[in-house]
Amino acid sequence: MSSGGSTKAILAALAANAGIAAAKFAGFLITGSSSMLAESVHSVADTSNQGLLLLGQKTSQREATRQHPFGFGQDRYFYSFVVALLLFSLGSVFALYEGFHKIQHPEDLTSPFVAIVILVLAIGLETYSFITAITESKKIKGDASWWGFIRQSRTPELPVVLLEDAGALLGLAFALFGVSLAAITGNSVWDGIGTMMIGVLLGVIAIFLIIEMKSLLIGEGATPKELDEICAACVSGKVQRVIHIRTQYLGPEELLVAAKIALEPGLPLEEVARAIDAAESRIRERVPNARLIYLEPDLDRSVTAGT
């Protein structure tokens, strides 16, 4: 899958979050709501995150060098990992601090209706961004559940944007909850509680993303379905079986495949080369992401040992 779909989702999120951040910060200046301040920082963090995701896509397209012979595809994993850290530090920790401070030292809100209007408009913009991410994700999700897609996707940007947008919508709902109750009851402690809820939500999402992006950064192999496809494509013609295989994603769209394969005994060198070339072509046809393939021919010793 090309990065076009994820780029579209990132740009939609970037445009929405930049506008929302400005509106929320204006709302905070008018109302003094800690929920609005937490949401302002959340949107600023999200805007910065989308910029980092775009930077990762750009730098990952650099040509391979002698020092980096497999290219820079993992840049996209690195910047997605940085995004998760920023979401935790700038979003969660700040919101928790602001919420705790507001509960300890409550201050009356000024013009809470302004905050409510801004939050409702922000929900509309975030919904647009979320729908765009869902639409682009459906193109590569296949039959997997949404949870399975987020856990198994080797394209980091779409799961990050999906979780960010889902978190943003929930965060806006929590802010709306806190501001509305503070306005209705006249007790601004509710504003602080809403802010704390935003902090906990962002913390959960950030920790999950940190774990997932760390796994991708270290190196994940082919999915079980892809591995089955590779082995099935390999075993044909002169190839008797796959003795063992190792795979690793060097980037979202670049899978390294290294395998030892058992060939028919007694094949001349020219036939061995043809069998390997044919096996590589079959693998690439079944699994287009398999860009780098190294096949080592060998005898099927499990067969020869039994004869």
C-alpha cells in the first residue's frame, strides 16, 4: 500500500487540529476553563504529532546508503514512537496536572456558554478528521477487526491518527461534560474532574501507542497470513519445502524475507538458479510487500535421513 492514504488522513487531522487548537485556546482565555486549556494543549500536541508523521514519511523515502543499505523505512516507526511520547508528556501529564490543580483551587468559569459552543464545533471538525482516517484505513484493513487492524498494521500512521482522533473525540466529550456540569451546578470542581478524565484517557492511548510503536521499531515480522502466503508461493516446481524462514518489516511497505528451501536433489546449477528466481517471482506476486528476498537452496535432509 502506498503512503497516499495515510498522508490524506494526516493532512485532514492536521488541518482540523490546527483550527481546533486556536479556537480552544481562545475559549480558555475567555472562560478560564482548565478543561479548555487541557484540550488546547491536546490539540497543539496533536498538530505537532501530525507534522512529525509527515516528516517521518518524507525522511523514510531517502535512498539507501552504504551505512544504511536497507534504506530508511523505519524512520516512519521512529517518528510515530516520538508522537506517542509527546502525546503522553504534553497531553496526559499536563492535563492531569491542570485537573488536579483546578480541583484543589477551583475558580469560577467566565462565559461557559462560549466554551460549550467551541467544544461542539470542535467535535464536528474532529468527526470529519476521524471519518477520513476510517475511510482510508478501510482500504487496507481487509477482513480484520478494527482492534486487529490497529494491533497488526505495519503502516504506523493510520493507527496513530485513528487513536488520536478517537481520543480527541472522547476528550472533547469529557471537556463538554466538565464545563456543562460546572455551569449547571456553579461548582468549577467539575471542570477539574473533566480535565483529569482527559489526562487519564490520553495516558492510556499514549502508553498503548508507545508499546505498539516500540514493537515495530524493534522489528516485526510478516503477519501470519502473509507468512502462509509466502510459504505457499515458495513451494512449487523444483522447491520441495521451506526448511526455515525469517521475515522482518524494514518499513511499512518493505518486507525482508530470508529462507532456506529444500530443492530436488541432483539439480544442476542452472536449474537451481531458475528454481530460486521462479520462487522469488511467486512470492512477490502473492505478497507485494516482499521487496527483499534471499533464498538459500539446500537438500531436504529430513527426507534423505529417512532413506
